[in-house]
Amino acid sequence: MTKRFYYSEEKQKVSLKNDHSINDDKFEYIGLVTVNEFNLLLDILFVKYGDDDISLENIEKCFGDFRTYIDKLKKK
């Protein structure tokens, strides 16, 4: 089951939701992920950025690269 991945650059926080019911306009929609993909993506972001702030642009780039890689792996 996929969920919606959101990110707030201002708050430096991520959110995973089943629907569009995020009640904070500081969060930007990034894309769809499964819970397992989300956990792996968080690991990758931590290894890459540690405790440093992450820009929305860097989150989007990392997510795009990640999504492309995962989608290639899933192809039969």
C-alpha cells in the first residue's frame, strides 16, 4: 500500500499520510512510497545529510533518484 510522502523545509520534518489530510501548509507533497521504501529513504537521507538541514530541492532530487532506482528494480 502506498502513502503520500510530505516534507517541510522550514520544520525539517517528514510526514507520511494515507490521504491528502495534512493540516499544515508548510509541508510540500513529494511523492508516493510504501512504508518500507519510506524507511529506506530516511536511512539514505540520514547517511547523506546527517543532522544537517536538507533543502526541499535536495529532498526532491534524492526522492527522484530513489524512485527511479526502486522502479527499475521492481521491473520484471
